[in-house]
Amino acid sequence: MKTLILAFTALLASGSVFAATTPDTAVIHDKPGFFVHLDVDKVLSSTDISQACGVIPARLNYLDSQGREHVLDYQVQGSGCTNDN
């Protein structure tokens, strides 16, 4: 019985060691869609749409409230069209 408890304790300890070494610096790629709630704490960069015309791909890089980096790819209407009404 003591061997079983010792083996179970060793298994739990090794599992927590492996969980602690998991890299937390991986960039999270968010999925675009309707009603996506974003936790944006700080914007790192975004696509400049001032010179583009029509629907173009855009990217938003940001940090969430826990300091994790996110990337969101989406489509946006450019604001550089000269004949918009």
C-alpha cells in the first residue's frame, strides 16, 4: 500500500513539473467571427488601412489582461477610397 501511495505521489509531482515547463510565451491566434469578445489590454500593432481601398486583410496584435500576446486576422474596409459617399 505504501508503494502505491509513493508511486501516485511521484506521478503527481512529475506531472506538475511538466506542466510548469510548458512555454507560456506562445502567441495565441484568435478566430475571427461574429460577437467575438476580445480581452484587449494593450494594442501592440495593427494594420494601416488609411491608404487602402476596398476590403483588405488586416491584423491586430495585442496583449490581454493577463499579459498573453494575441493575433487576430480579419477583413476590413479600407478608408483610402477617394470617391466614397
